Amino acid sequence: WEEEKIVPFAMRPENRIPGEAEYFATSIEIAGMPRHLLATCYDGRPVKIEGNPDHPSSRGASDALSQATILDLYDPDRSDALRQTRGRQSFRRSWQEFEEFAEQHFGAMEASGGDGLRVLVEPTSSLTVQALLRQLVERFSKAVIHTHSAIPRDNQLAGAKLACGSSFRTRYNLAKANVIATFDEDLLGLHPDALEHSRGFATGREPRVGMSRIYSAESQFSITGAAADHRLPIRSGDIGLLLAHVDALVRQELSERDQSIQLPILSSDAMKFAEAMVIDLLANRGQAVIAVGPSQPPTVHALAFELNALLSNVDKTVYLLEDPTIIAKAESLAELVEVTNRGQVDTLLILGGNPAYDAPGNLKLAAAIAKVKTSIHLGRREDETSVLCTWHLPETHSFEAWGDVRSWDGTNCVSQPLIAPLLNGRSAIEVLALLANDQRDAQQIVRDAVSRSLSGNLSSEAWAKLLHDGFHIGSELPVEKVGPTLMTDRQRWIQAIVDAPRSSPELVYVPSESVLDGRFANNGWLQEIPGFLTKLTWDNAAILSPKTAEQLSVQHGSVVKLQAGSSSVELPAFLLPGQAEGSIGVALGYGRKAAGKVGGDQQSGVDSVGVDVNPLRTSDNLHFTSDFEITATGKKYEFATTQDHHAIDTVGLEETERRVGDLVREGTFKEYQQHPDFAEHRTHHPPLESLWEEPKYEGYAWGMSIDLNKCIGCNACMVACQSENNVPIVGKDQVAKGREMHWIRVDRYFQGDVENPSVATQPVACHHCENAPCEQVCPVAATVHSDEGLNDMVYNRCIGTRYCANNCPYKVRRFNFLDYNENLEEANRELVQLVVNPEVTVRSRGVMEKCTYCVQRIQGVKIDAKKDRRPIADGEVKTACQQACPTQAIEFGDLNDNQSLVALSHADSRSYGMLSELNVKPRTKYLARVRNPSPLLEPAAATLDTHHGSDHGHS
């Protein structure tokens, strides 16, 4: 080993104990989605992100994107220098040089009132940014602000204005809803309030106290659709028509039906779906939610507002709030391009985002930017937009800067720097303050802006409490009172829905569940996380149903050409059960040319990951279109999917398919009420006997319980585990060979009709078997049992025989075929080293690894309890997956404590052990899933059982 020296502090900072974790509350915005976090820091560097346990929106939960932001902080491809371009030459500049330029350039613009100055920003709820934009406009009265988002929610705001007279945002309380009906809306996935929705969803899925019922109509599987009791695959272009039928049926039942508009008839399945939904909506007036997604036009949103009011849901489960992201007098990106092409823009300031990449193709934004004499882009890396601008300014990461965010309910939250800027960046607040001639520092600007919102000056004590908590209790926005009498244009909305063009096939653009709109393209954790249903990694694809593929003579993996107008792209086809017939889904965010060494960097010779479909989009057809053509190219493409990995051989796959009902046990709510222990009787086996006397665990006996009724397959647990346990990224080629290293995987199963299947998800990690097969075959005792029941790995004993992996029935052991961390100590990887959790060993080539039940967390809590001379409290030890889970599907604790939540879960009538018939005695058990189908649709609601196989295997 190379000699290393440890240098202590000459004078240790006050209250700093080396190696002791510190915790700081902060908040960030991800494409307009507020996330409220708690950062774990070691010796001044953040290494792990959790949800803020005190914040009412997160309550300790987080999502995969939030978990992965810590890797972006230490991305070596982030920009570390200013750059000015003159002609074909590029020069490195300092911030002092830019300040001198800004003073001269913007000073000269004051005389004209800033004529020709345009500012492009992403929508934001930050009070500070909005206040500084107002200051900028005060200095330059002719300056114009423009906003742009690649994944906007403008249609929802426009629909609210149609229905209510003002652009309100909608907040839902799913915990109070007995019936949830979603129309192209993923409330549990990429919704800004998804964490709150997930917790509310879980509250309603407790069969001991009653269950909510969920209907989902959508073109492509979403997390919400997979969790629904009934899902209708339907083209996005027909969603509005379906809602119009629901409206008509509701009014018919209420004797208010208007016969003036003849609605086109939908399929018999769609009409049955609508009829069953309406019966439940009417039976639960004031206890239901109707939600429409951002891809639907404003008239569909307006109709949903009207229906919620008609069914007395408004102010009970549906609330209207002022939208804090609206910037007064802001104009669109299309208007910016129009005035730029007319030569009316002299200076363009772009704060964040990457509009040159994610703008609709018809706008030809890159050509427009080239016409601007002075263009300035503030960004975290020299991306597709930066290379077009005359100035590039490096932007700080959210964890390096002061800022503020408003929760979806309007609660004031503060962002504080967790670490000094690593790469010479500045925040949008600092750049705006410079251009607005504001001499205050960023902390003071944020403090003043939040203070004004709270109607007074914050005292030092109040400010300190705000920083400690991360939010101000009681600062949420008031609920707007809007009566149904304002909604007088229903006939016009329905006529617009009926008149909307509908043809097949349609092309639907969806945000990537991994890289979103492309901002996470250089994040290896997210690129390698399998799609929650496709199990696709490192790629996007054209998602088709098997029937649509047959009609188009396309096979799985065939490359197809998609052409819209003069733009075309080639994408591989991916056949997915449950995709709506005649609907082709494509994910945004891929095909980056200047993302970095992970996501694609044309300048460095690194191929793009996936294909960019933004050139196909237009400002009029931002979400879906039928104005396109699809043709087969005759080429083939190999995907890197984790589908069917971790089975021993072909026979193993066949056995999995036959026994899927034993692995993932399900029943209906009716069945549960009649036989609460139905899960126990899914599998029958002889009495289990041991060949030797089993050890008694007198102290702690750690165990886990996973409630399949609450698991939504969101992958938050996978990224949380990867971050906590230093799980390496292996790359696309290694994934294709089945060598991904994730300690926890989320299996998914389809059941029923291939065109409209039901879905079950099941997280699987090491079960820490008391009679562990892996321990019995290891020749060097590298995997052993602890006196608390943990199946421990001793890395320096492991010689890599892989006998343990062969003998593990759950296939959860991971082998380091290569040294995936070999470059970690190279000079250009110094920044990446900082993300490594110092509490967890970094493994090397030839070593087996697996889930440890986060033993480092167990030991940390044991040390704290010993220092305080007290026992460990129930719930004090939280594994990384448990802490991240937005639905609280995972419980962990001491099985010897009969009153612990995990012990009570193990004793629940729904509890069962996967493959327990093998007598391995797993410490992890599952609670069987319970579906709540409508009596009208119950025959079509497939559940997994022992006697019916799965149409598709597991991943």
C-alpha cells in the first residue's frame, strides 16, 4: 500500500468531533419540484441525503432523484472556470474580470432602460430569486423575463384559470380519499408533491382499517398506474374524452345530464371502467380525488376542477392554492425566440437550465442564441447551452449555496450551504445581485426575502431556528375558496375535447424516471438504476404494446425511425405489456452531447447515452402528437436490462414463472376480510426440521418486514442503499452481462392479459437467514453469523469462489468481477472520493458483497445507547432503504422486542417468508399485497396466486 499520512487539526473547531456525523436541514428544487432534505456530513463534507423528518411534506422520506443529488455535487465534470468566447477563440476568465465586464456592459445599458435585455429562467418558487428579478427590472425598466421548463405544469394552471378565474395550483389529500381517480397523472411518481401523496396513499392501504380504491387511466405505465386497483391503458389523446364520459355519467346519476353534446363512444372496456369509477365517486362524495396530469390540455383540467366541485371534493380532499412559481409579466420561450429572430435582443442572460438541449425542436433556439451579440449562461457544466453563449459562468450546486424554496403547500423553506463552493461557482442569487447592484451577501438577501414573506423582521433566534428546522411552521399558503358557480363554461370545454384531433398511432413524450429532463444525464447512479417496469438501464426506447408492435411489424429491439416534420430520430423498440394500443412512449433527457464523461460528451469522444427526442417536439405539441410517422429500419439493438438476471439458469427462470404466486402473495380485500391469513395458505410443505440445535439469540435479533401493499416500486430504496453503502457503478456493458452491483433489487411481475396486466413489485435484498445456505458452503468462513442474527461478510477473508452466490436461493449476492473503484484514487477522481461514506468499506476486485442490514448504523446506535446507559429504542435504528421509503413500506428492528413494529409486522396475519419452505428461516418477511377491486370489474382484476403463472418473469 502507498504510504499515507493523517494530519490532525492544529486547533480543532468548536463542537467538532472528527468522524462524528453532523446533520443539517436544507431544501432544493428539482425542475420546480421542491424537496426537503436532511444532509449527513462528516468532517465538513455531506455524504448522504435523507428526507427532513420534521417537514410535513417529506416526514423523513425522499425519492431517487433527491438521493442522487449528492453524487452531482462531487461530479468532476462540473465546470470550474468562467469562459468568454470571441469569434472562434475561447478564454478562461475570473469572476473579477466578469464583474468588470458586467459593470461596463450593463452600466451602458442603463441609459436605454435595458432595451434589448432578456432574462431566461426556470420556473421557481424562490422568493429571493423573484425579488431579485424585480430589482433587475427596476434597474432596467425595458428588460423582459422569460420562463422555460422542459416538463412544465402550465396546462394545470391554465385549466384552473378557465375553471376558477385564476391560475391556482391543486393540492390533494390522499389520506382522506376513499376513491382516487387519475387521468394521465402520476401522483406517486414525478409529481412535485409525490412524497406527501405517497404517504397519503399508504395510509389508505391498510386493510385492517379499510382500504381506498385507485383508478388510473394512462397511456404508459406510471408508478401510480402500477399501484392502482384498476388501470385502463388508453391513448393520451383519448383521456379527455374518457373524463367527459365520466362527467356525463355523474350528471346522469344526479339527473343533471346535458344532452346538447354527443360524445364519441369509447371501447367497451373504457366504458365499463368509467361506469365503475362513477359509482364509487358518487358513493364517496367529499372523500374522493380526481386528478389530471400535466400532459392533458387545459380544458381537461378545467373539467376535472368542475367534477371535483360537483362531487363536493373541493376543500375536503382537493385544495386550491396560489401558485408561488408564477413570475409577474413573464413571457414564454417561444416569444423570446420570436423577438430574437427579429433582432430585438442585444443581451441574453440565461440562469440555469439547458434550453438549447431541451427546448422544442421547432423553435431552433440554438440558431436564435447565435444571433445575440452578448449571451451569458450560468450553469453547472459547459453544456449544450453554454457552448453557444459568449460567456459561461460556473454555477454552484444547491448544497453549496444560500437559497429558499416554497413547499407545494407554500411553506417557506430555506436552503443553506453544506460545504463551501468546490469549483469556483456562484449561485443565481449572487449573479442577479451583482447585476441588480445589490451589495448584500447571499445569506442576507435570502433572510430579508423570507422575512418579508413572514410579515416582519426575523430575529436572530428565529433565523437560527429556521435554519435548524429548514422551514417555518405555519407559513403555508391559505386555501382559496372557489365555488362551482364560477365554472360556467363546461359545454365549451367538452366541445373542445370532442373536437380535438385523435388518430392512431400517437407519440407521447414523458420525463425519464431516471434522468428527468436530462439534468441527471451525468449521474451514474440514476443511469444504472433499472426502470421500475422496463428494467432498462443506460438507455431510452420507443415503448410499444405487443399488439401495436405486431401491427407495425416491429419486434423487441428493432430500431424504428420516428419522423415529425423535417426532424427524425432512430430509437430501439421496447415491447411492454400494459402500454396503450396505438400509443408510443419515448423518454426525454437522453442523447446529451455535452453532459460529461458519464452521460455523453462529444468533445471528449464519449458517446451519448440514449437518443435525444427533443427535436421531434414542437411548442404546440409538447406532450403528445399524432403528427408523426414511424417506420422500421431493419436494424437491431441490444438493451442492457436487468430483466431475468440473478436466476441460476433457464430452468431457474421457468421455475420462477411457475412459482411466482408463492414469491409475491396477493389477495383481494374481500378475501382478506374472510380469511386474513390467506397468505399463509398459498404454499404448503411438510414440517420443517433442523439437523442441529439452533442458537438462541438472547440480545438483539435484527429483522425486517416489507409491506407489499405499500411498496410502489419507486427505486428510492435502491439509490439510498447505493449512496449509503458505497455500491459502485459498473457501466452498461457490465450490466448487460448481469454484473450490476445493487444490494437491493425491486422485482416486478405482470399478471393477466398482456395488453392490460396488473403489476406487483417486490424489493429483494439479503434475508439474513438464520439457517443461511451461503454460510454452509464458504470454504474460508468469509460469510458468518453474528450473535445478533446478522449474516456478516468478512471482506478480507473472501477469496471469490462464489459458492455462496450459487447457494443463495434469493440471488442477492454481488461479486466484484472487476475493480470498479480502481480509479477512485487518481488525481482526476479526487472530487468523487468525497461522496464515499467513511463508515463503509470500499470493496475491491474478487470480493463478494451484499446487504448488511446497514450494520454500520446498528453499531453507531449501539455506541450512542451504551454511552447514555440505555437500551436501544424501537425505530432508533433505521436502514438506508427504510429511511428513504416514501410509503413506510419497510420496518426494521429487534425481533426479541415483542412490541417492536417489526415484531408486530412479523406476527401480522399477512406475514410470510419468501422461500421459507426451504427451511432457511429468513429474517426478512413480507406482508402480502391486498387489492381492492370494484365488484363491477373484479373478474378482470388479476391477482397472483399459486395456481397461475406470470406472463413475464422477474428482474
